[in-house]
Amino acid sequence: MILRSPAVLADPAHTVPSVPDAPPGGVAWLRASVARFASGAAHERRRALAVAELARVDPQALLERASAGAAGPVEVLAEVLGLPADVADDVAVVAESYQPHTTITEAADQALSRLVRACGGVADEATANRIGLLVQACDATKALVAHLSAGRTDPPVPRTRRIAPDGTPVEVDLSQAPFGLGPHACPGRAHAEALATGLLRSTAL
């Protein structure tokens, strides 16, 4: 796959991989309902939902709770969002099928259904983007903790994907933009760094 510089992340001609619409309840619906895989007005609307969720969470509170020895980033974020920490197991299963180029498993669909119920049982965009925050905080934040622990400065997610104007899938090098650029830049950078810092401190106690 062609590798591009992070500058393309700010180029509207390079779009996020599109996903088809899907009925509520499964991971295909989650993909089709989060800001991560949307463009234009749908992206702006869904991103605003995610940003509103994050605005309720003080990064310092995340750092302090993570420093106290919580099990992991998803558990900490879930509790601060008012969800039970044990949703982390289902989040991890969903994360394995989240990206459009991955296969959606029956286990992931079942886990997603349980997460919707944990979030109140309504399969709407607000619920999808709340779950999306937890999924985004899963593997990437764990990798960030591992990198910090090892003294590494390279991004925990080394590449992301875009579709070039001619329809060609390309990979984007994130070494100089670990939290992205442009309209899809991670809105939770302060939260991710707080979680990682707190979890790293907890392991040093």
C-alpha cells in the first residue's frame, strides 16, 4: 500500500474509508454511526457528540484515577463516563473488528449489543460515539503506555488509512502527527495522555 505524509490528513480530497449503512445492533452499525468513518456534515455532527462526552471528563480526574492502580485505560474511562468497568472486556472484543478492513465476528456483534445495553439500550448516534470513545481508548492507549514505559517516542498507532482522490487506498505515516491532523485529529489527546501517564505512574508504585 502507498505510504503518504500526514499532510494528506488535512486534504479534503483524501477521505476516510467509507462504510455502508447498517441496521442497529452490530459492529457494522457502529462503524456506520461513529465520526471516525464519516465525512462532511455527518462527521461534524457525530464528532460534536464525542467532543461533548469528552468535555464531561476532566483529564486530571482520569490521571488521578489511573494513578490509583486501575486495571486499564478503558476501565478508567468507562467509570468516569458512568459505565461499569467490566465493559472493558466487550470493548476489547469490538476493537478487534472495528476497522473497516477487519472481519466482523459474531463475538464482536454480541459484545457490541451488550455495550449498547450498558449505555442505556438506545442504538443511536450518541450511544455509538460513546462506545467509539471507549474503542479508540482501548489498544491505542495501552500501546501508548507501553511506549512511554520503554522510553519510546514513536506513535503507538504508526499509520492510519485514507482514500486518495483516484480511489486508491493509502496509508498515512503518523510519526510526525501521532494524534492526527485536520478534521479527524483525535479530540481526546489530553485524555489519552492523562490516562497513559496515570497508568504508568501506577505501575511504578
